[in-house]
Amino acid sequence: MLDIWLGAIQNIFNLTTLLIIWGGVLLGVILGSVPGLNSTMGTALLIPFTFAMSPVNGLALLSAVYCGGTYGGSISAILFNVPGAPEASATVFDGYEMAKKGKAAHALGYAVICSCIGGLFSVVIMTLISPLLAGVALTFSQPEYFALAITALTLIASLGGKGLKKAAIAGVFGLLMATVGIDPMTSDPRFTFGGKALIGGINFIPAIIGAFAVGEILARSESKTEKKEVFLSKISTKLPRIKEILKMKWLVLRSAIIGTWIGILPGVGATTAAFVGYAEAVRWSKHPEKFGTGIPEGIAGPETANNAATGGAMVPLLTLGIPGSATTAVIIGGFLVHGLQPGPMLFMNQPKLMYSIFIAMFLANVLMLFAGLGVAKLFSNFRRIRYSILGPCIFIFASIGSYGIRNDVTDLWIMFFFGVVGYFMKKYNYPIAPMIIGLVLGNLTEISLRRGMRMADYNLSAFLFRPIAGVILLIAIVSILYSVIRKKPKVIEED
Amino acid sequence: MKRNLITPFFVLTLVTLCFMSFAWSQAPKPKDYPTRAIEVVVQYGAGGGSDIFVRSLMMPARSQLKVPINVTNLTGGAGVKASTYVLSQPADGYTIYNFSPEQLINTIFGRENYKEFAPLCMVQQDQSIFYVRAESPFKTIQDVIKYAKENPGKLQFTGTTAASPDEVIIMLFAKKAGIKVKYIPFDAAPETHAAVLGGHIDILHEEPGVIMSLIEAKKLRPLIAFTEKRLDKFPDVPTGRELGYDITMGRWRGLCVKKGTPQEVINYLADVFKKCSQDPSYKAIEKANLLDLRPGWKGPEEYGKFWEEEYVRYKEIFDELGYLKKK
């Protein structure tokens, strides 16, 4: 064991490999922060280049890009209301609101620190008990996935703030939007109106960009006088004090565990992890009504969880050859170009390579702190521009981001559509976050329910009497009841 | 007067060059092609089997064609999105498409028309195999059939997406074996592997390349292969044919362009990709994924005929399975 570790350390701690990891993290953060580019694309593009490298260097590069990219999306989410990568979708909720209050530097600081903690936590877990966890993850079947999704959906009730009814309407609208496209169980087209444009469904990234960024631009362009915004002449990332982090230690720990676990589960990745992390942060908070108004907890929840999912997603990949997320599916290609097939045999035959990857990911998460600080500083200069100029720039940024996600013009129309929807929702005081949660989690909820029902011959008890699924569903039900009962008139801060 | 001298000289050089390229390859390089970057559209996500196939074939193609080749993933709608995009581009050979069986299936369901594409070449043919997990009580495929006959409609199969080639082969097998089974589709292949390994679903349909490590670690056991003859890699696994189920199928991968693309461009590209498919860098990836077990190469004409055959075959199967009645 010790000699494997020593060998792995030797593999990583040489100038070339360290530089490759640093470069990978930096590239990842940049790819993540630019809307329309993300770590999945980045790794796919880099694979041919890793052909010329040694397996250790190549895989270190890919995992570094993966870690960096998962964090990077939060930068543009916080500064411009446009998630740079799908994983940062939930960071928009509180990140941008915080930036609006003039606390962009704090928001960036929380994002980078929590990403780093989440990432490190998952790498340590992955190093210690990978094979064990992968085995447990396999016991999760459709009812458990369904319970997980539905529990996060119940957050809609807690998020209601001023009106449960309005939140519910927004949430159901989101769920409805998630059903557009080809039916996953029967392959019939749904709500496509006979055309080909909507057959691919409604991608949630253009929808989020539309509802948040475009909606905001429309709403703001209405007011004649420019709203005075708190602009600091010099924004750089302001790392939170240790005391401030300690104050939310349970939240961060909870999100790290949730993120790691969801990362391990095949079929769901960092994006779902971020939403569930956010949901649980709201659920266990003493002041759930403050979420969405720009509080650090609303950044810590999703950001810890999505980076924790990176280490998690590597667990089934390395132990079983089953990728835990979209990017890890791409990383398989990085193994294949070297004639390696990730899976149980590789774990047994090449432990040194495995431990080298662990160390590389650990380092990547530490280096992310510095790369994050640098890239965030670069981007935050844009915030010094007046909104009347910045707004249209964000609009262009948003359009590129929506189009780039899958090179489809329909996604631009979806962005415009949701921009108008977001504008009217703002105007009539409907919360947008429940709609996004419905849209993001709708697919998982639907498919796991229908698949599970078909597997259980349409017997609902299969969902309720499985121990894990049952307990999670129970939590969901209790939390709905609790939030409905508690919904007494309260003084709520206006945003 | 000077100009008059230059023109014949230029023509002569051009003719010589043309002849030289004749000598080098069977298909002549078309004039003015390619002069700019070529886009290759993949209708599936980055990192999947089709994506890896295209990207690994394009690696040697870049040096052959001497222009940049950009691979674009345009996912969604079982490939309809990507097909629509390719058809919206001019038929000039600068947009190449990864043609897959889904395009034929989409045509059957009336979502697109495969006849709008012109075949370039088929490069690979994969092998369909059924597996169970190590702990499964099924030792042979006969055990499976026996169980299914005793418990009609209980046996669960999984594969990737609904109304896919995976479902076709599973349902065809069920029909030939006279059993009733359930098909549980997942959106992505790794989820199907996890569901079978976790014991939630009985039988997995998959091509062996992606799960080789799980097979070698004896976590998955192959039961039956739908190939012409037994695979050298699994000498103990019977073929469907041996057992009286005459099914030989497997996902194939190839390329096409929009119909109307000049024939010389098609021939030239087919020729280039044939060379690329022999390139050591591509061969290595093919071998690592066990894609070299079945002859896969088909030229433009052969590939076109193959489309027709496959189309008829799929249509028959979907008809028999009752998929088209409800439409």
C-alpha cells in the first residue's frame, strides 16, 4: 500500500505534471465561466491532445479541467446572472442577488471556498472508500431516484416566500415545460406541435438564462432613471473569514455529503447535486424565507454540492467503469486513447494510476482556489461598467451561452421566450426559482417514476415500502406539511 | 505576351498534379475541395460510442484532408435535431453526418427521411450480446427462456432509449423465443449497466467494448451473442444462430452527407475515410473497444444498399411488434 502511494506521489509531484494540473484547472475555470463553454466540451476537445501524454499526465489534465470547470460556472452566475455551466444553475438564485447588493466580492469568495471544500471532501471520501460506496450506489433503483427528485421538488413549497400559490404555479409550469420533447418511455413526441424545433425538448440552460438574465434586462430597461447600484471601484474576490465559514459548517458538510452521494449515482450529476444541495440548505435553515434574496447560504449550498459531485462521479467510473456524470463519461475517452479501460480490472491492475488520479484531483481542488481568484478578478472588471451598457452586453453573452450549449438555434428562441416569461413573472411577483427547479428536476422525476412503475408492474407500494425510498419520501411529506403549517404571516424582507 | 505563356504552363501543372493524385489514390481529389474547415455532426453527446468513433476517425482524417475538421455534438430528439441541421446546410461536402440506425427508425416513425442523405461509408459493426450479473440465477440463455415461459411478462431487459435498435433486437429475440418480456429503457448506457449490476433488472443488452472491464472482472456474464459465428473473445458464449434464433444484428456506425453532394466529393471522402480506418491510431482504438471483430467497411454504394435492407428489416419488426398500429 505504502509503495503504491509513494509511486503515485512520485507520478504527480514533478514539474511537468504539476504544471499540467495547474493549466488544466485554469483552463477549466475559464471554460466554466464563459457561457456556452463548459468542462464536458473542454474535456472532449482535450482528449486528442492527451494521446501524446503519459496516461498519468493525460488523466490528471482531464480531471483538473473537470474540477475547475464545475466551479467556474459560478463566476458568471454571480456577476452576470448567467450560469457559465449547467452545474452553476442553482448559484444564480442567490449569487446574482448578492452581487446586486454590492457584495459580488463576498459572493465570489463563498463560491470558491465552498467549491474547494466540497471538492476536497469528495476526493478524500473517494480515496478512502471508493469500492464500498460504488457497491452501495448500485442498490439505488428507480424508487430511490424518484424519492430524491421529489424531495428536492418539495423545496418549491419552502421557497414560496410570500405566496405558496404563486410558487406552486411557477413550479408546475416548470414541470410542464420539462415534458416537452420525445417521451423517454415510448418515444412519442410531446408538445412539439408537429414541428421539429421542440423535438429535442426544452434545455434548461437557455431557460434559466432567459428567465433570469434576459428577464432582468427587460425589467430594468423599463425604468427611465438608472437605478443606483452599489459599485465598488475595485472588485476582487473577498474570501470569507474562517468564523463565517464555521457558522455554516453543518450546511457545508450536509451539501458535501449530498453532492458526493449524488455524484456517485449514475445518471445524475453535479447539476442535480447543486439543486438538492440548495433545497436542503433551505429546508434546514432557520430563515428559509431569506433564500433568493442574496445570502451566502444560498451560494454555499449548491456550490459545495456541485464540486463534491466531481469526486463522487469518479467513484463508479474508477471502480466499475460506469461514469457518474456527463463529464466523467467523456473522461472514459481519456483512458481509452491509452488503451486503458476504466473499471474493476484497472482498479486491481493499476492501483498506482488510480491513486495518482486521486492526488491529482486533490491538488486540482486546492489550486482551484488560486485559479478561481484570478479568473474572478478578470471577470469582475465588467461589473464596473454602467448597467445601460453592461445590460446589452450581458444579452449578447446570454445569447452565445444559450446557443453554444448544443449549437441549436431553437435554444435561442427558448431563451427569448423565457426572457419574456421571466419579465412578466417579475412584474407580477411570481418567484422564478420554483419554475427552474421544476424544469431541471422534472425529467428525473418523471422518468424515474414511470420506469420504476413499469419495473414494479404499476404497483405503487414498490415505491413506499423500500426502506431508503420510503424514508426520503417521508421527509418530503413532513417538510411540505411543516412549511404549509408554518406559513403564518411573517415580516419578509423585500428584495 | 507574357500572360499567354503562363496560362498553358498553369494548365499543364494542374493536369500533372491531377494525374499525380490519380496515381496516389483511386478516387481523384476533386478540384477546390476541401479548401476550408469541414464540420462533422454527431447526434449524440460527447464521450459516447458514436462520439468516440467520429473523433477517433477524424484524428487521421485531419492530416489526410489537410483542413481543420470540427466535430459538433448536436443532441436531442433521437437525432432529429442534428439531421435537420445537416439538411439545412448546402450539399457541398463540408458538412458530414454520423449516420446511425436511428435515422432509419425515425423515418419509419415519420420524423425525418433518411433518403435525403447520401451514404459515404460504413466503418464499424458492433456486436449485440445479452448479459446477466454475476449473482444472477441464470446460467445459460435456456434458463432465461425457461423462466420467462413460466413467468410471462416478468423478465426485464434493458437497453438505451425507447424504440431504439436495442429494443428491436430484444423484442425480436423475445418473439423468436416465444416469450413475453418487459423492456425498460434508460437515457444513457451507463445507467443500464448500473441497473443490471445492482440486480434491479435481469438482462442487459450491450456491445462488449464499453463493459469489457466488467466482463473480465466477472461482474457481468455474457449469455448469447447475435453474431455470425462465436467470438474468439468469448468462445463459450453461443450465438443466436446456433440456438435456432437467427438474429445477427449489432449497432453499425458510418458517415453520410446531404443528398446532392457531387459524386466526386463523395468518392473522394469515402476513399480518405477508408485510409483513415486503416490508420494505426484508429486501429488501436477499434481494438481497445472490440470493434474489429466483425468486418465493418462498406463503400458508398454498398452502404446505400445496406440502408435499404436495414430499413425494410426495422419496418417489419416494428410492424410485427405493433409499434406502428397505434400511429
